Amino acid sequence: MFEAKVASALVLKKIIDSIKDLVTEVNLDITSEGIGLQAMDSSHVALVSLMLHQKGFCDYNLEKPTTIGICITNLAKVMKLASNDDEITLGLADDPTHLKVTFVNRKQEKKTQFDLNLLTLDSEHLGIPDTNYTSEIMMNSFEFSKLIKELNTLCDTVTIETTIEYVRFSLESDVGIGNIQIQTSEPNEKKEDGAEDPKDDAPVVQSFALKYLNMFNKASCLSNSVKLMMAAETPLVVEFEIEDLGELKYYLAPKVNQDTSKD
């Protein structure tokens, strides 16, 4: 037995819309801590990690942890039945074959109910390793979204360089060569106690496919800011905090240098 209620359908609509282009069939892990999912895209280049905390729901009742498989594409279609200000309740029976989705609009005195078919999927947990990210950059989510959209019209790949002072986005294509540098701190900024910051390391420089970053852009509507986390030879993390509910993270593998010579 499981039941969870969200006060407004709008936030769930935005979350589902933010991931449906990357992943189609996912397992939802429902525990006492909340609802989470981890899934990779079909090419195994990008990974989506979502956590909706129990405390962010209006009501949250769970008898025992469970994992269910759902089709995100179909769930997105069901969510179109809801108005943005509808209350949403997600429910499961003891031996579930369906996810019961109920929309209630008190102003219109309207109630909509849909039983979404569940799937049987491989329940193997991906397990994201702990990483000591040497660069963490906070940006305005609107500005990040605008930047990535513009770069995506010019080329397929962007090179991101991060230091303690700036983040630089560089591109090279048939159109030309360019870069955009955004200052993140004063050049001579020092810690008052003289201690070394673990992130004051050499610049991290990696290249990424813009089509994936452009897909991540859909989550910009969930938060006013976005965090970029990088470390050498590890995936880029793009994180959006969902106010009062949880966080959505995207992991993107860097592009491998194709310049390999043979003897």
C-alpha cells in the first residue's frame, strides 16, 4: 500500500517533461525517504538521477519499500489530463499492476483518475560512485539554457574549462571558432586563513555533446540556478534543485579524443 499527494500538478509535469526525451522506461524506487529513479539513455552517454523527498509531499504513506517500472512517455501523456493547479495523488495497491494517478481540481469540482500499466524491468541499481569534484560552478539557469541553445545552433560539441576563477565554453566548427568566459570569482581572491582550497587545482577541460546538454535545458524551469560539477576524466554533473521537493541531476560522459594513431 502506497499513497503520495502533491499540491500542484505543474511541478510534476515539468519534472516528467525534463526527462522524457532522455529515458523512456524506468524503475521508480519508493522508500520511506521518498521516490527516486536512476536511468541511462539508450546510448549510455547520459544518466538521469531524480530524488523527490518524502517531506516534500503533502501526504506520504508507505507500508513497505517497493520498486515499480513505468513508461515515462505514457506517464507524460497521462499528465496532460491534469490542469496545472490540480492536486495529484499517486497510489499503489498491495500487489500492484497499475499506478493509480488521481487529479483533483477543487475549483472546478472535477476529479480525474487513470490506472497506468506497470512494467517489469531489470531492477539492477546503477550505483553512482562518490566523486571528489574539483570544480563546482553555479550559474543562472536561464542564462545557462540560453547559452547552450545558442551554441547548439553553431556546432555539435562544446569544450568546457573550469577553474576557481571562471568557466569557459569553447567551440570550433565550420562556422568558426569562439569562446564564452564567465567569471566566477575575483582573480586574486584568497582564503583569509591562508589554507588551500581543494578546488584550487589545475583547470579541468573536457568536451561534451551539445545535443545532450540541450536536452538537460528542459529542467531550467525547475530552478533559478544550476550547478555544474566537473573533475578530470569523469562525467559532467548538471544539477537542478527542485524547491521544497528534491533534486534532478544529469550525468554526461565526456567525448573521447578520436585522434588515435596506429603504428
